[in-house]
Amino acid sequence: MAFQITIEDTGEVYPCSETKHLLAGMMQLGKKGIPVGCRGGGCGVCKVKVLSGQYTSKKMSRDHVSEEEENDGAVLACRVFPQSDITLSVIGHLHKAITR
Ligand code: FES
């Protein structure tokens, strides 16, 4: 089943199932300029901050998400799979692409 992912910065909502990572769902919005990097948790371009909702995450590079940031909800979207509806805020490189 698909959960509803809300991008707080723009108010956009996209569906994402628990088997797809948050970045894959976001790419289907068809926005130009969404930086697609490694999709493997290594480059850091897809950083977002989860404001609410449950998710599971795979290993992320500490170079891109510090422990402190992670405790604050920062994750790499390509490593995160939703377990409920999620509200997130885009940060880093992604912010420019999403909000322009
Ligand atoms: S796309 Fe490289 S860390 Fe997500």
C-alpha cells in the first residue's frame, strides 16, 4: 500500500509504498532538477528531515548525516522506507530543486 508523503516546504503530496524509498517516490513528481545521486546513501544530495511519521532506514554515511542530525530526524531519502504517512522537509541540495 502507498503512504502519503507530504513535502512541507511546498505542500506537495506524493505516494510512496513501503517497498520504495522516499527519493524514488519524489522523483515521480516529475520535477526538474531533483538531484539524483548514488541512490545508495553515499553522496548526500537527497537529505531530508522527517518531521512526522514512521519509517525504516538503511545504513547512511556518517559523512552526510551526523549522529546529532539523525537524532533530529535528518535522513537520506534514498535510504528511507515509509511505514506510515510522512511529513518531511527538504534540506541541502534538494531544497533548491524542490522549491524553485
Ligand atoms: S542519492 Fe546519494 S545519498 Fe541519496
